[in-house]
Amino acid sequence: MEFLSEYGLFLLKTATIAVVIIIIISMLISAGQRQRSTSKGDIKVVNLGETIKDNSQSIKNEILTNAEYKQLLKEEKERDKQQEKDAKQKLKQAKKSAGKASNEPVVAIEASGDKPTSEEGDVVAVEGSSDSPQRMYVIDFEGDIHASGVESLREEITAILATANKSDQVMVRLESPGGLVHSYGLAASQLKRIRDAGLKLTITVDEVAASGGYMMACVADELVAAPFAVLGSIGVVAEIPNFNRLLQKANIDYEQHTAGQHKRTLTMFGQNTTVAREKFKQELEEAHDLFKTFIHENRPDLDLDKVATGEHWYGRQALQLGLVDKIQTSDDVILDALNTMDVYSIKYDIRKPLTERLSVNLYQAMDKFVLRWIQRSSQSNIFK
């Protein structure tokens, strides 16, 4: 027994030392990361055309004979050389035209890095010549309850507006079941910056853009959805439990003091009144009216009396109702765009300490679990 007690004490001491070491290491890593962070984050640019081309080359390398593959590479090399030659020739012509007419629009941003702005101070797209290569910039937004992706979204949009020409386009691959009104209001306002700058905005929905997600989606010049994507849910919901009777049974008093008649309406622990309930419902109706007004401003032909009921619809149904403009997946939209322009994926990664990343990942995992559970419990038309 004495041996077991000593052994148990030894294990306890070892575990305690290990925990302390782990905590110290985590603190040192976190502090080091904060010191090394010279900027908030990093912008990552991927040429989607080149990525698709590389994948295609890998397949062709396997399915073609050596002679066929070598011939293919030779033809592609000659085609690339010709395209590069044509691009240089267009650039020379553009420079000559700019030199002859001083009032021609500027082709590129000044080397000083100053961002062009409108009279109101907003960042706007740069005017480009007709010979400038047309580009599409692709942004991904995956929404949670708090629309936390807006932190990266605003940086991505600012970077694009400071770089793009008026002939360029922006595509947003949007996935969101909605969330807080003010959070998604900000996210939708960020997307409006693209349209206000004069760039065409295409938003694609492969799975879901409901409630606040549709608030963002309706901003698009062209809204594209996959056949079974879920769209709509133009409504406002609020739920709150009340533990007042439980507290009374346990002889627990709860006090809440406010200044202002409607500083608090419904409460979780106090006794709710009819007046408070009516005021709470009024606030929900006001938020719903703002939601409908915003959608009408961006999609004026939409019959709001028919669709602003809180219901959701699948892609083809949404097309018939005017909620979307086209049925197509985001992958096909990109492939079509590659026929006429260069396509780039833009992603802004925010630098965060290790401890914060771990907590954020844990929160997001719980958030997704709760959202999926709510969706599954509230939808009756689920394939099983």
C-alpha cells in the first residue's frame, strides 16, 4: 500500500509539472507570435486558371501516350508564346495611345500605392484601357451566426477595389444559413462596396443562403444558385427561455433595475408582461421591415408579399419566384469565365495567436453543430 501511495503521488507530481510546462510553452508561443506579427494578416492570391490547367495536365499525362503528351506540351508552349507576344504588342500600343492623348484614363495605379477614391472618400476601381486583360476575382464567404468572416471579407474587398479595373468582375462563393441582424447587415454592406465601385458582382450559392445569407446574396448583379441550394427564409426569429417560475419554486428572488421604459423587454429570469411581449414583437416586425426594404432596393422586381414569409425554397423554385437569376454551380461559373478572362482566388488570412486559434476553432465547431442540428430539426424535406 505504501508503494502504491508513493507511486500515485509521483504520477500526480509528474502530471502537474507536465501541465505547467504546457501552459508556459503555450504562453511563450503566443507572446512570440504577437511580437512577430508586423501586420494584421496576409493576402493570398491563387490563379485558378493555372490550377485547373495543372490538374488537367496531370490527367492527360496518365491517359495519353508519351508521343501524344509531348505533342500536346509542344502545342501549348507555342500557344503560350503567341499569347505572351500578343500581350506585349497590346501593351506597347496602349503606351503609345496614352502618350498621344494626355486625357486618356490611367491604366495602372501610381507606384506610390495611393488608392483612388471617390468624392466621398470611398475606394473605387481604376479605369483601364480596352486592351487591359479582363479579370475575375473570386472570394469565399462561409457564414456563422456572427458572420465572423466579415473581418477577412472587408480586407479582401478593399484589396480588390484598390487593384481592379472597371472592366474586371468579382465573384463571391457564398454559404450561410444566416445569423445576427447587425452582423449580416455589415457583411451585406461590404458587398455593396463592390457594386458602388462600378464592378460587376456575381454571387453563387451551392448549398445555402438563407435569412442573413440571402440578405448578402440579394446585393448581386447576378445571383446564381445550384439546383438544390436552399434560399430565402426572409424573416426574423427570436427565442428566449424563462426560468421565473422555477426560481419562485426555489424561493430565489431576481431583481433587475433599468432606466428607460423599454431598456429591457423580455427577460430570462424576471416575470414577463404582456406589454413587454408586444414591444418585443414590434421590434421583430421593425427588423423584418428593414430586411424587406433592403431586398427591395437590390431586387426591386421581387414580389415581397409572396417571398418575405420566412419560408425557404430550393434552387429551381427560387428561380421561378425571382429569388435568383440563374441555375448553375460555382464551378461552372468559373469555367465559363476562364474562356474570356483570368480568374484569381483572393483570400485574406488574419494572423491570430495559437491560443486564440484553438478557442476560435472550438467555438466554430460548436457553432456549426448547433446550426446543423437546428436546420435538421426544422426542415421536413430531408433525404434519408
